[in-house]
Amino acid sequence: MKSLSSFLIVLAVLMGCSPKSAEVKEQKGSGPFLHGVASGDPLYDRVIIWTRVTPESPGDSAVVAWEVSGDQEFKSSLVSGQVVTDAGRDFTVKVDVDNLQAGTPYYYRFKSAGYYSPVGRTKTAAQNADSLKLAVVSCSNYEWGYFTAYQKIAEKELDAVVHLGDYIYEYAPGGYGDTTIGRKHEPPHELLTLQDYRTRYAQYRADPDLQAMHASHPFIAIWDDHEIANDVYTSGAQNHQENEGSFEDRKRAAVQTYYEWMPIREADQLYRSFEFGDLVELIMLDERLEGRTAPVSSVTDEDYNSPERSMLGEDQLSWLKSTIENSEARWKVIGNQVIFSDINQDMVFPENPKNLDSWDGYPAEKKEVARFIKDFKNILWVTGDTHASWAIEAMVKEVSLAPLGVEFGTPSISSANYDEYSGLDTARRAENLFQNFNPHIKYANLTDHGYFILTLRKERATARYYFMEDIREPGGAEGRPKEFWVNDGAPVIKQYNVYGF
């Protein structure tokens, strides 16, 4: 992947950002800061802070001051500075704030054109913490419903939010959504150009629930396919046709926009890891653009088992192995876009006995990864993509009949679930079939939207699922939590229902 570091705006001269300045208008959300604030990629001593300003004229440039404080009232600034942004990076601003203390909450804000931005709260990675709490999310389709789960996450006490992809969707209005609730995609066509992707991100980032979550917690994100196009791989996508122009141009536009709009540290590759002392190492994989080769159409394809076919690519696979091998963390948590565990879905989808877009579609590399990780304890996969909740004792039968770790799949924030296509009775039957014919699947929920919070302690990792009662109306309730855990050194899922908060 070509480096996007040229799009970074370097810091100019340091300046003060006193809230006492007479010219500053302090109305929250007013002025040019229509897309809120965000932070992300927390390390021990630094974190990214982000915003966007909306200029009066597209030809303008904008001077944006920023400051970070240890208190919400900004009685004193710990560090501050100034940047200039313009149309070349869609008026987004991204600062990598360093010289911070590990495991410490901070507050930040921006100032431009006489206005303060909303205040954001962030936190650096903890180096000596006894526990780590992460919200795990994926699949937020603006048209399918309100981002109620994001608002609920904003209210929780967390160390970070892990987004496993499908942060936006590329379809035209009605192409993959329910426009009857009035949330219609902009622009009014499928995304193909740089301006198309920028407009869609601007729409999503204007959502108040999404803004609330970003302003409350640091973000650790990876893309899946819909940030580019459905079922994307390195050289093409199911949702890209010849009459839509150059795929490489489209991919380049999508990647540029992602780096502009996400609070993410820019590098030559998206895969990376985050250390939280000797407790957790979070390993974020890129299973789309880094090394994924073209999919096959059937398990009977002569190339299905070919070792030349890849999910990660040679460089990323080597990096994954060395990262796990050299990690000193008790828990190795792998941020994973598509399901790793074996899943026999023949009884639910007879024409598609395996999900060929998941790791089951790349069996040679999957087995190589499985053979490697079977010698390590406390491997925990967190997975998005499926619009369903899963608790799985991770199994690759051709390598080992014993669990190779545990896999927790997060439901969609709003993207369509199985029942929204096939009806509730059919979905419930499918849940039972998945578990009956895959005994390593301890929980399958194909109907509820929401997220889970992963809490990691030395002795135990716990996934607590929260489900939204209604995403068709704003401000819906949150209910029916369900909890699973796995003990240190024993990849066996235990569970109980939680009937209150």
C-alpha cells in the first residue's frame, strides 16, 4: 500500500488556546466543527486527535489550533499547537500528540474561525493495568437504522473502542438499506470517486450518536470490505464492474478518504498491534487489501486448496507469527474482520456449505495459521462482518480437534440481520442448526443489533453482549445482556444470562 504520510499536516508554531479569549464563541457544535472530534491509536505516550472544519469556501485554507489538558475545563493546557488544513485533505485535521503519560485520561479540543470545537476525551494505553475494557463493534449501515449502540457505548467506562470494519457502506440509496425511516445515503449513487467517499464519510460523521462515541473514547479501527466495495480483495471486488472505471483508482480514493477521516496513525500498511503492558496485545489484521487474493466461487473449484491463495499475504502472515511469538502479553487478542473458526453452514445454506468470504474460503493459509497458534495459550479472536453474535471455541478440525483459542463475533451496529431478510422464525431455526451441527459454537444470535464489551484480566476474559431493542427509532433502549467468559489457559467458554445492569 502506498504511504499516505504526504497527507499529514505538520505542526506549525506552538500557540496558546485560552478559553478566556474574547473572540472565541463557545457554543458546542457551532461554527465550522460540524463533524465533531475523535481520537485513536492510543500508545503509552501518545494518541491521535482528529477533527474537521467546514470552510466558507472550498478554495480556502483553515488555521486550526488544538490543545490537550488534564481537566475538562482546560484550566491549564499540557500541550497545544496549530495546524493548517485545506481541500487537499478534505479539511480534516490530525495531530499525533506525544509526551503523554501512560494509562491517563486527557481532554482535547480545537479552535478555528473564532469557535471552539466540542471537547473530546481520550486515554493513553495503560502499561501496568490490572484490567482492560474494550467495546467491540462493526457493520454500521446508516440506512438500516439509527446508531443507538454508539450512543450507549459513549456512556460506558472504557479504555478504547475497537471497530472491525464496515464503518460506512458504499451502496447507492436503497441498494442495501431500509430508506423508509428517512436515512438515505449521500451522495445519491454508489461510491466511486474521491469526492463520493468524502461525502459519505461526512454524512456518517454528522450522526450525533457516532459523534458522541468518538468524543468519549479513543478508537482502534481496521477496514473491512464496505469501506471500499463489497467482498473486496487486492485487485477487485464483487461490487465493482468494468463499467465503473478503474478499480485501482476507486481503491486509491477509498483508502485516501479512510486515512483522512479516521483517527488513525498513517503508515505503509494498516495492520498493526497495540500493547497494554503484560496483560494484552491487540493485533489488528488487514484481511482485505494487504494480501487477499481473488475468491473462488465454490469449494469444488480446483484452486480452492491452493497454497498460492492468501488472506493475509506473505508479509502480513510473517508479521502475525512474529508478533504472537514475541509478545509478552498474557492475552493475544486478534482483531479479525471475518470468522476464523470452522463453520459448517450446509444445513442453513445448502448451496453454500462454507462462507467463502471468510477464512473458510482460504483453507491453506488458515491451516498454516492454525498450526502456528496451537502452541500458544490465550489466543482470542474478535470478529466482525457477519451481522451476528457468536461465542465459539475456535476450531480448525484438520489441524486440531481441541480448541485453538476462543472467537467472539460482534453483532452489527445497524446493518441488516438474518431475520430482516428471512423472518424471525427462520432466523431462530438457523441459530439452532448452527449450534447443533457445530458443537464448538456455544452461542449464535442472528437477530439482535448491538456490540460487546471485552474485559480482560489476568485470570479471565469476559465478553458481555448488549443488544438494542429498536434501531428504527432514535434513542432506543438497551436490554437483554448476555455474558460469556474464558479462564486463563483454558479455551473453554462458560456463560450465564444477565438480567439487569
